[in-house]
Amino acid sequence: MRRLLLAVAMVVVSGCGMAGKGPSGTGDVEAEAPPAVVSAKAKGALATKAESVPAAVATTTAGTTQLDTRAIEEAIGLTGATMADGVFRITKPRGDLKVALDGFPITPRMGLAGWVAFRADASGALLLGVMPVTTDELQAVVSALVNAGLEPSALHPHYLGEEPRISFVHFSGLGNPVALARGVRDVLDAIVRVRTARPVTKRAAGTESGLDVARLDALLKLHGEHEGQVYRVTAPRTDLRLREMDVDLGATMSPTSWAAFQGTAERTAVAGELMLLPSEVQPVIHALREARIGVVGIHDDSTREEPRVVFVSFWGTGRPEALATGIRKALDRLPQGG
């Protein structure tokens, strides 16, 4: 009887040791490898092979994780900067496009720029990004995102009547930072292929610039920056704390309200968007329309932000003082004046 029990025990132990292994006994590598990009639908799902992708994160002596920003830059092919709260951000101006609206050129500082931001997380990193694209680039970009395991999360315009038509594609990802960065590179490469096949030949007309920056600061009750003929101001929502895929976005990764002005004292254009809670949307729209500033979009930028925020995009032309006063009245409809 003792010999029989001993034999049974050996079989049980042997069976436990084989659990999870494939026919060769070497194990299921794909199931055991850490995920390179984790979709928001299932954080444990494997979206990209991870074994050939470096981690790009390191654990400090304090137990916190830091991003290997050099590896991210090498994967994307662009340089970025680390913000005070640890977020690593890369911008991609679309200066290769020549876009015009109402006689004004839409430059990167007027909103024609993409960006990606990385925050270290237990899963590797959270990626958020947006890219302005032309109509003929759009499907190539969406396919590149999906094929890389990244999630398109919003698609909308920021302008109305511009030529050529521009859409803004928002996207996100969670997982291995280098795999995420390679997905971003795939998006950029998709754009290059389209533009190589159909080069941009028409150039947007230039415009004079003669804005009274101090006056705009005073009317908006904010401090803006004047660069490249564009005055641009941001209004962060310090009263809101946003999360995406259970990751705290912090100050520099969270979206923000902004407005950009270009033109002269006689005629100026303003573009921008305001980040709002759903209950704030209608009062702000009323304030913008009272100032004769056009509402050109009402949209989400993500399907997974908490709390939910809504963005109202606007465009207007007129005297700079009237435009700035109208935007200030819209901001005054928000807690703490925006």
C-alpha cells in the first residue's frame, strides 16, 4: 500500500510540474511573456510580442518607476521633454501641411500640431496622444494605430471650412513604453507614405501680425505667449483631477483649455477649445455665441476619462479685444473662472 501511495504522489507532482507547458515541454512563451501593449478592453491581453521589446522603465531605490526616455525617443525618432510631474511629452507640429481658413494660415501654434505623452505605470506606461491629419491620411493613420495595438479614442474637427480639411485623431495605450513608441512611429510613417504619394503643393497665404499682447493678457486675465505671429494662452482646470485607464493624468498630461490669436488690431482670428464638465457646456456655448464666436465642435477626446469631460472647439474673426472679451466671459461661466 505504501508503494502504491508513493507512486500516485509521484504522478501528481510530475503532472503539476508540467502545467502550462506546450507539447515540447518548453512552455507557452506567448502566454508567459509580459504584454507589450495592453488594450483598455483587457489590460492583460497581449497586443504586441514583448520578448523583443526592451522594457524602457526602471525602478528606483524609492520604489517608483521611471521611463527610459532615450529609448522612447529612439523608437519614435523625435526628441521630447520630461515635465515636472514625470510625464514625458513629444510634440509633432504639422508644418508640412498648408492649411488656411478665412484668409488666415492655420499654423502649428494655431492648433495644427500633434503630441504624445507617456506616464510610467505598473503596467509599463500610459500613452495618450493626438494627431491632426488630412482626409487622405485618416484611414492610414487609424489602421496604423489598430495594427500597433493602440486605441483610437476620438475623431473630430477643430475648425470648420478650412482647406484642406483637418481631423484630429486621439489615441491611447497601456503597456511596454517602447512598444507604444513604436506604434507612434508607425503612425508617423503612415503619414509620410501618404504625403510622399501625394505631396502638398499649395501654400497657405501669410498674414500680418500686430497684436497688443499686454492688452490681450489683461482682457483674458491670463498670461499668454507670443511666438511666430501667434499669441497663445492656456487655462488649466485645476479644479478637475482626471484619470485614464485607472492612471492619474496629473497636471501636464491632462488636457487643458486654450486659445490662439493671430492678426492685427483691425482683424484677428482666434481658434481654441474649452475643456468642460457636461453641465458646463450649454452656458459656455451661450457665452461664445453672444460674442459672435463660432462653435465648430462639441466632442470627447477619450472614451475612458474619469470624470467625463467635453471639449467645445471654437473659431472666430473680428477685433482682438472683442474676441478676448468673449472668451473671458465663457471662462467666467466655469468654477474659479476657468
